[in-house]
Amino acid sequence: MIGRASPPLGRQLLAAQHLRLFAFLLDYLMIIAGLKLAEQVLLGSGWDLRMAAAPPRVFPLWWLAAVAGSFAVKDLLGSSPGKWLTGISVRRRDAPTERPPPWRLVARNASLLLLPLDVYSLFRDPQLRRWGDRWFGTVVVVRQPEVSIVQRAFGLGSLFLGFILVALLVTSWNLRRTSAYQVAQRAIQSQPALTALLGAPVTVEGSPTLELRLDQGQALFIFQAKGKQRSAEVRVRLVLIRSSPASWSVGSIDMPNPAAGGTPPVTDAPPQPASNR
């Protein structure tokens, strides 16, 4: 079954089951990763307070609709990203060298709603077709010229490294779009004790570390603050005020690990209301 020789179809070679299953797995991972990235990009400024006021559902309707829509159109160009990486493509059953019309490429994926039965049908058909292929007259063939294993590995590695890089950039960007970040940054720059210790003006370097516990109404930022005289690691603890609208209040500011000489004291600030605007 899996791994058996693919039967010919005219001058085309039908794609083996293991290639099709691997392509489907790649498509699934890319669709989920892509939607998660899109969700993070669309969070907007002050997303932490919105989530505190109304925690998101695990699988909202828009998410399910986006997944279904992505699977429906994934083969619109004849090969989904997963199929392209595995060197296979969708063709017409009656003309294996021709690409099916777009409506047929979309309609054939409707049978994916019947998983895993649809996948099982792939192993029962002599021409390696699942139900969607049978209903709309398509087959999946090895692309000509064939894609080498080196090209596949390079393409796959580049794709996932790209996803990781974009995810890191979006995560850092989203951290700066939180209301908690804005409140903590202003608290550092306006704290007299820090200004006296580090030297004015006090700025924040790099990307801080954030521990966000919305269910507990707490946030902890770890900044690398730099002044004219020295720099130091600064920790800002925030408390969520669940009013209408919600806002963050500074609970404490401390400097346990300075990066320059001297031993500065720990500075505790009493809770101070701070605007999130």
C-alpha cells in the first residue's frame, strides 16, 4: 500500500499515497501556522486589555471558516504548497497533462470534510483517487520534470525557517503593542530614583521579556534600561485594574542586577494608577 510503485496514467505517473499524505500534512501545518500569524498581526494596539475583558474562544467561528476556506482553495494553481514541495500536482483525469479548471480544483476539496474516510478511499482506488478526485474527474500526478530531493529539502527548510523568523518578529512587535508595555515604559522613564541612579535620560534597549497573566491580573516586564551614566536590568510589576475601561497600574519597580558598577538599591514604587492611552 504505502510506498508501492505508482501506476502509470498515459505518460504521467500517479502520485503515490505517501507523497499525497505528506503533502496534506504540510498543507495542514502551513495553513494553521499562517492563520496563527495572521491572527497575531491583526490583534491591534492594546490587545491585552481586550483579552482581559473578553477572553477569546478556543475555536471561534471565523477561525473554523478560515481553515475550511484555506483548504478549499489550496490547490487553485494546480498544486498546493505541500504538493509543490513534494513534486506532485492535480490534473484532469481525461487529459493528465492539463490542469483542471479553477472551480473543479476548489470543488474537489469539499470531500476533505469527510476525513478520515476520504483518505481511506485513496487506498481503495486503483488510480489512487480519493472521493473528491472521483467526483470531479481529477488525478494527482508526479510533476514533470520531477523535483529533486535536494530541491524539496531546501524548499521545506526555507519555508519553515521563514515561518519561525516571522513568528519571532511578530511576537516582539505584539509585545510592544500591549497597553502593559506602554505603561511600564512610561513608568521607567518617569521614575526619579532610576533617573538619579542611571543618569538622564533613561531609555529602554532591545526587546523586553514579558510574563503576562491575564487570569491573575498581573504582568511582569524585564527591561534593559540605559541612562547617561550606566545601564541596569529593571523589573516592572503591573496590576490589572478591572474597571470599565480596564487599565494597568504600576505595582513595583526594582533593579536587582545592574549591568554597570555600583550596587544600586531595590526601588519599590507604591501602586500608582497609570493611563493605558
